[in-house]
Amino acid sequence: MPKESPLSLDSNYTAFLDGLKRRIRTAQVKAALAVNQELILLYWHIGQEIIAKQKQASWGSKVIDHLARDLKREFPDIKGFSRSNLKSMRVFAEAYTEEQIGQQAVGQIPWSHNIRIIEKVKNPEARLWYVQQTVENGWSRNILEMQIESGLFERTGSAVTNFERALPAPQSDLAQQLLKDPYNFDFLTLGKDAQERELERGLVDHIRDFLLELGMGFAFLGSQYPLVVSDKEYRLDLLFYHVKLHCYVVLDLKMGEFEPQHSGQMSFYVAAVDNLMRTERDAPTIGIILCRSKDKTIVEYALQGTQQPIGVSTFQTQGQLPPDIQSSLPTVEQFDLELSTAIEEMEDGEADTTDD
């Protein structure tokens, strides 16, 4: 067994080595991003020139077939010049400006991710949103596709809330984007007569799946969380802390339709958490009511009568989701596998561009 060097036992040396490791890893990521951005920009320019030549020289679609053959002959070791990929470059160039490639996050995600977004999302605003979310969350291609199929852009920020009135800016905007409507609890199968405690137990039993659907930033503090007010104990269905908003988040579960009295109950819970748990470092507590269904007008009227920040969203379980969305949703194991490959795909923008 080799003798351990005295340096390995030196805390100063260990700190020095750890610092070098961090710098090397940071440099590797930056280098990969720089290479990826150059590749994306190259593909955009090729797409632009194809468009220009087809217009100016009246070249038809056959020019792409000729280009694919000639470029592959000139660059046999490069995989990015297949006929299908050249067509994708043309579509990509039509979708974005050069300024967007440089200033937006488009150049920071792999080519295969960009093509999936272009093919599946037609709304320009939604396209850039999915690009930004991919960068922030490190989504792999399959996870990105699943999020698009589940309509995440449309669901995010669509809950009915009183945040604009009850919270200061910019926390109100951040909190609004925190909520989805509906939430997809595809990992649960509940009967029509299921009770709140069954929903709660299901969510706690599948806490990893639940946290993935809630989104980044939620830290789970407990279920049936006790609060004592005037010697009387009350229990919160679920309590979280959001590390980005720096606030407690109370979740109240309702298996039926939203009723006006639900907001009064939540107002009490939020006030209690603010008074008993919140410190000067914490932002105002937020309440989220999750119910099977809701009438938007009734929710808006109910929230007008409270000063506490409350949002109301619906949820869907496995049996309620459309079959095409059910089949596209990954298991937790698949999700973990996809996340582990995200960095590799970021470093290889051509992973998905194979020859026809």
C-alpha cells in the first residue's frame, strides 16, 4: 500500500486542491458553452445563406440535397451536414435573429434541444421561455420534450392569485410564476371518493415526484405540521420553504371544488405561520390551495376579501391526464438518468445529428 504523502493531510493543501478543481470544472463548462454557441451560430448562418440563395438564385429544395452530398464529401468526419439537419438549419434561421442567438439563451443549449423546441413550439415567446428554462434547470432532451407535451408554458403562472395586491414587487411576479395550473400528479391514481388524507399520503409517499412537479426551490418541511394558537393545535396539510423566494409556503389540499370558505381558512394558516415561524429574514408567507376544480370568478371574489397572499390551483391525477401526456411522462428513475446526461449533451451539440 503506497505511503500517504504529508501534503494530503495538510488542510491548506486540501483547500488549494479543491479550489483548483473548481476552477478547472468551471473552465470546462465555459469552454463547452463557447463551442456550443459557435456551433449554433454556424448552423444559423448556414440556414440564412440557404434561404438567401434559394430566393436570389431561384434554387429549389434540391439545393439542400446537393449541399448535403458535397459537404459530407468535403468533411467526412463531421456529422452535422445531413440533408435533414440542413433543413433544420433553414427552419432554425427562420425562427431566430442573429441577435437572439447571441443575447438570448438559444446559443447555450444543444442543437438537438433547439430543434425539438422549433419543431414542437410555434409561439415565439414560448420558444424562448423553454430555452431559458432548459438553461436554468439543466433539462435533457427527453425531459424538455415531456415539459413541452405537458404544456408547462401554459400552466406556469396561470393560477388565480392575489399576489399582485398582497405582495411587494418583485416578489409578487416571482411568486406568480412559482404556481402552475393545473398540477399534473401523474404518479397518483385516486378514486372519485378519495379523501384529502389519501391525497396527502400519496404526495408524501411520492415526495420526489411531487417536488419535481412543484418545481425548483421547494424544501419540504412536513405534513400535518402542527401550529399552536391560544393553546389550540392546528395542523397544516403540507408545509414548504422556498429557497429562492425566502418564504414559507403552506399547501392546503381539497378533493372537491373550491369554496369561498377555503380562502378564510388559508388566511388563518398564513397569518399563524407569519406570526409564529417567520423571522425578519423571511419574506411574507404564501398560501396555495390545491383543489380538484374551481370557478375563476368565485376564486377572485373570495381572494378580494383577504390581505394574505393566496393562490388557488387545480390538480390532475393519473386517470385524468390525456393518454398522450401519460405516455410521455418519465418515471423518477428516467428523470434522474436524463439529468445525469444533460451536461454531456451540453458538451456535444451534435449528439442527435446523424446522417440520413
